[in-house]
Amino acid sequence: MPGKILFIILLFLIAQLWAKEYDLQAVLKMADENNKQIQLAQADLKTAAAEKTNAYSAAYPQIDVNAGYNRNLKENIFYFVAPDSAGNLVTQSFKTSFANEFRVNAVLQQTLLSFQVGYAIQAAKYFDRFIGYNYDNTRQRILTRVKTAFYGCILLNEALKVAEDSEVSAQENYENIKIKYEGGIASEFELLQAEVRWQNSIPRSIAARRDYETALNNLKVLIGVPVEEPITLKGDILTYPELPEMPAFAQVMEKRADYNALIWEQKLYQKNVGIQKARYYPTLEGTFAYSYAAVSDQFKLEQDNDNYTVGLSLQIPVFSGGSRLAQVRKASADVDRVTTRIAEANENIRKELENLQLSLKEAMQRIQATQKAVQTARRAFEIAETRVENGLSTQVELKDSRVALDVAQIEYLTAIYDYLSAYFEWQLATGTFSEAGF
């Protein structure tokens, strides 16, 4: 059994040795390249580009060429009676079909007047802007989640180190008490207390490792790394930016990708109203056609002729049973809906900024308070260790002081993490998203 445990530990150490190391910039780069939601948003960009091309195509000439060949399987001969040169009636004949028929038709159509085409081109441009802001919003939100998850892993790794340090400290204290007990200096009760403290610290270390590895797996999914691939993170949670000031609301609205997406969605729907109204207006098309035909009993072009035609086609909508009016009303309702969503977004963004400002201030106050608590708890633990070594205190006091130190350290790191998490959301909410972290 000890050999099996040693083998597992050896495998773990080898895996850690071969684990790739990623800092925040590397993690963000991988998410940008591999995250599925970002890839879907990129596909939407391609769709928008295709829609723009399709809209412009309606304004360009449309050219169709048709070529054909027919083979007559039966010879058709027409017989008739007519006088010859001497005035005698004789039966004559001529062929009404040939073995091979060739034909080519080419038609060029050009839209000369169409309000729908003009509106459609403008709508395609608006759709492209709308999708572009949607992509920026999706990408920024995903990368913000990645930054939060990255520092969450750093936090849990620090919590794991605290738990492991506590376990090592408890074990060392137990071994020290054991030596004193064997020397008759410490009592059995003190030995049992030290052992209980050590044994209780082990499951806390196990739970801390589980939490860290779970968070790390979640981060791997976000950045597109296989869950089974070992990685290590390089970062420092003890560094954080200063408390930001509240920017002007108009400046925020101008920079936010999600709000700009709503604005361009509104413009798109307004343009769609114009497209539907344009169905009431006439359209004018010009046509140029060329045709060529030839017949022969051989596989060659002879007895041929060609023709050129030019034409105009004017289409005037008269009555559609009310479908055009229904489409205009539907498009207008879409505009009303997105207008309401914009008004709602204004209220929500104001509320979001206020709440994030409160969260940042509260987290900063907790950082300052817990930092002092850590210093106090560490000093208390050092005093407790000295008192236990000199026989002036019990294991209970040492255990309580160590627990207080562990709790203070975790609360301090958690306060920093909460501040960073709120700060990243603040960057997203104010349109100041940064790929550099802070």
C-alpha cells in the first residue's frame, strides 16, 4: 500500500513537471482563439458580410446564358405538287427539319429603379454594424469571465497553500508534542489535542485541492484546453488597481458594445420599415437579350441567324390583399420593441454602475480591514506558538490562533478577489474593457 501511494505521488509530480504555465495574457489569447461562443460570434460576422454582398447584388446587372442542342431522330420531309419548267405537274419535296439544332440565348437584366434595393443595401450596412457590436460584446463578456475565472483559480490556489501550510504546521506541532510526551514533558492529553488538530487539517487540505482543481477545469473549458491536460497558472492576486471614479453617463453609453448593438438594431428595424413601405412603389427593369440559332445535318454551325432585343419592364403594385400593410405594421412593431429595450437598457446600466461602485467600495474597505486582521492574527499565532513551547499555553489556544490566522488570510484574499471581480465587471459596464487585465 505505501508503494502504491508513493507511485501516485510520483505521477502527480511528473504531471506538474510537464504542466504548461500560463499567465493572464496567454489565457486570454487562448480564449480568444478557442472559446466556442466567440467562434459562434465570428460566424455571425461572416453571415453579416454575406448579407451585405447579397444586398449589393440586387443592384448589379444579372446575366444569364443558356445554350442548347437538339438531335432530331426522325427526318421530316414535306411533299407538294408544283409545275416544272415545262409546265408539267410534278411532286417535289423539301426538309422541314435538320438533324442538329444549336441555340444560344443571353439575357442581361438591370434594375433601373427600385426603392427596395436601396433600402436593402442600407439595411445590410446597418446589420453589419449591429453584428460587429454584438461580436465585441460577446468577446468582451467571455474574456471578462476568463479574467474572473483566472483570478478565482489564483485565489483557490492560495487558499490551498494556506490549508497545506496549516496541515504542515499542525503535523510539526504534533511531532514536537510527541517528542515531549515521550520525554515526559507533555501530557497524553496535550498529545491527543495536537493529533486531533493535525488530523482535522487534512480534510481541509483535500477539500481546498478539490475546489482549486474544479475551478481550474472550468477555466480550461473557457479557454479551450482539454480538461485532462495539466496546466499551471502564473499570476499574483495581491496586486489590484485603485478605486475608479464614476465616469460621465453619456461617455459610458458611447463606449458600451451592447448598448451600441441596440442602437444599430433600432436603425436596422427602422430601415426595414422603409423596405416594407417600398413594396408600394413601382420598380423599373431594363433588359438586353441576344439569341443565336443554327441548324445542320452535320455537326457544324450553318444556316444560322441571330437577334438582339432591348426592353423595359415597369411593375406597379396595385393590390396585395393587405399583406404589404401587415408587413409595415409588423416592422413598426419591431422598432417599438427595440426602442423600449433601449429605454430599459438606460435604466439598467445606471443601476449597474451604481451597484458596481458600491461593490468596489465595499470590497476595498474589506481589503483594508482584513489586511490588518491578518497582521494581528499572525502575531497572535506566533505568540501562541512561543507560549506552547514554553508550556505557558495549551494546544487549544494554539489551534484557535492558527484557525484565526487561516481565516484572516482567506478573507483577505477573498476580499481582493471580490474587488478584482467587481473591477472587471466595472470595466465591461463602463466600456473600458482592457485585455491587459487592469
